[in-house]
Amino acid sequence: MKAVVKIAGKQYVVGEKESLLVDLLPEGTKELTLDALLVIDGDKTTVGTPSVKGVVVKAKVAEELVKGDKIRVIRYKSKKRVHKETGHRQKYSRIEVTSIK
């Protein structure tokens, strides 16, 4: 069974016992209870308006702060000998889906 959930404005396809990286959640968040927007159970697909009634996805936060890969940004002006290089590392939370009921 798989479900589509919305976390912090982004939609994710999750299954039971899966882990995924989401944008950094507020500090102190341990458990998440999410509504399913869509449920896939074998060949049967149920679409919610806006969520599927009776289906709840429970998840727990496995790691609070996970840093993503570094992204390098280079600004360059041709023929002016001007360039500026900066970097960015996004912060994530790792969550594990415990059940889809």
C-alpha cells in the first residue's frame, strides 16, 4: 500500500517502513500524523477530495538535522573579470513511515 502525503507544501509518495528526506521540521517534532491525498492499494486507487477519508499515515522523525549536498552557485560577468562563487547546503529531516491505516 502506498499513499501520497503533503508535508510542508510538497507532496511525497510513501509506503510503509520507508524513510525519506523532507525539509527541516520544527525542533521537538517526534511523531507526525498525516492525511493521505491519494491511496494506491494494488490495482485499486482512491483519490481524496482533498484527502481520503479514514486513511491516516503515521510517521516518526528518525533524524532531526541532515545536511544535503553542497550546491555551488557562480555568478559571472563576461569581459569584466568579475565572478562570485557561493555555496548552499539545505537542511533536511529524515522521517520513517510507521503505518498507513
